[in-house]
Amino acid sequence: MMGYGGYGGMLMWLILIIFAGVIIYFVVSQSKRTDNSIDSRGESPSEILKKRYAKGEISKEEFDRIKSEIEK
């Protein structure tokens, strides 16, 4: 019996490296999702406001109120 030496040891290290790689992949992809905010794409507040109004997320009154606050 070879115990943990030989191929059994290499297999254990390979599984550990693959497992660590999967964890790192998910951490990095989650941080990219978090960093991919609206501001990081270079959109101005006015552009964001116009898109929200066009999608129907806000009413005309809210649009006008927020627009006047942005332009101050």
C-alpha cells in the first residue's frame, strides 16, 4: 500500500487545486457583478433618469422633481 504517496497524493492535490480554482472563479465573478454598477459604465445621472422614465419606472412628476434636483 502506498498510502497518500504516489498517484493518490497527486490526485488529492489536483482535487484541492480544482476546488480552490472554482471558489476563486465564483468570488471573482461575484465581485465583477457587484462592480458593474450603473456609474461604472459611464452613464450620467441625466441619462439614467431618462432611461428610468422611458421604462416606466418613474412618473412624469418624479422625473421632473429628480431632474430639477440633478441640475442644481
